[in-house]
Amino acid sequence: MDKLKRYVIFLVGLFVNSLGVSFVTKANLGTSPISSIPYVLSLNFPMTLGNFTILFSLLLIGLQLIILRKNFKLEHVLQIPISVVFGYFIDFTMDLLQQVNPQFYGTKLLVLFVGCLILGFGVYLEVLANVAMLPGESFVRAVSDTWNFEFGVTKIGFDVSMSVIAAVLSLVFVHSLYGVREGTIIAALLVGYMARTFGKMFAKWESVLLEEVEEEDSNEMAA
């Protein structure tokens, strides 16, 4: 898999990821932890979820710069255009799902599950591409690498922190919980599991692609 293929897969994964975020959000049971703060802000200020996602991503990139200092590299700068594209993808998919407004709790759970499934597949594609990271994951990686924390534990702490901050903001602005509900917890638990499941399902095809690349590389070296 050459670089171009990897970037195409990453871009597709980014779009699928945004579609998953929009489905989870439209379920109206609380959005995913990473989107909870932008979502709560979008409900209380005249800016879209995508726009606040971009601003929040830029904040996380700035924090990475402070944390990493000399270790802040070009790959971290690439998060800026990625964040902008992701934000516009979210707004596009939210418009695409404008008519999706489930009224019954069972229907909301179904939409939430579909969103988690799609989001999990998007995460899988981004990991498969292995060319860049979204600011949320990159921030967690920066913290875990700098202070030698285990990545999984740091990710859980990050998700919990985002959800708590979003809940506090919601209580401050509207004196009620919006954007952080049972769906937030379900998404936090399901998305990673589904991404790993997709990894197992398509592992055979990944190895075929990687073998092709290895053969191409070995042929080039022989030449």
C-alpha cells in the first residue's frame, strides 16, 4: 500500500468517522466523548458543531505544542488541515441526516448503535491508513509519551474529562444535561470494540495488501 493509497483510505475514514459522529449525535442520547464539548457549545452559540470541532481541535493541537515542545513535528502540523476537513465533513453529514430525528427511545438506541458501528469502521480505516491522527488521539499520545502513562488509561481519562467538562458547560448554560447522556458512555464502550472487530474481520485482506507492498519494495531494492 503506497502513500497515495494510505491517504485515500485515511480521507475515506475521516468521512466515515464524521458520519458516525453525526449519527450518534442525531440519536439525541448524548454524543461521543470527543465531540461532547463542541456539541454543547454549538447548542448555546451561533456556530455549527463542525466549526466548534475545528476550534476545539486547534486548541488540542496548541496544547500538544506546549507539551511536546521540541518534539512537535510536521506530522503534528498536518492535524490542522485534517481538523478543518473533519469539521466540514461533520457539518455536511449533519445536514445529510437532517431528517433523522428519532422520537422513540428504542429508535434512538438503534440510531446510536448504527452511529457507533459507522464510527468504529471509520476509526479502523484511520488506523489502517497509518498516516496521521486526529487531534484527540494525538493529544492523548502526547500526554502518554511525555509522562510515560499507558495509552489506554490516558485515553479513558481523556474521555472522562471531556464528558465531565461538557456536562459542567451544559449545566452552566441551560441548567440541564445536553450532549452527555447514556449514549456518551455507550459510544465510549462500543466504538473501540467495533474498531477492533473490524480489524479482525479484515485482517486477511490487510495482510494481502501489505504483502503486495513488500513485494513491490523488494523488487525496487533488487533493481
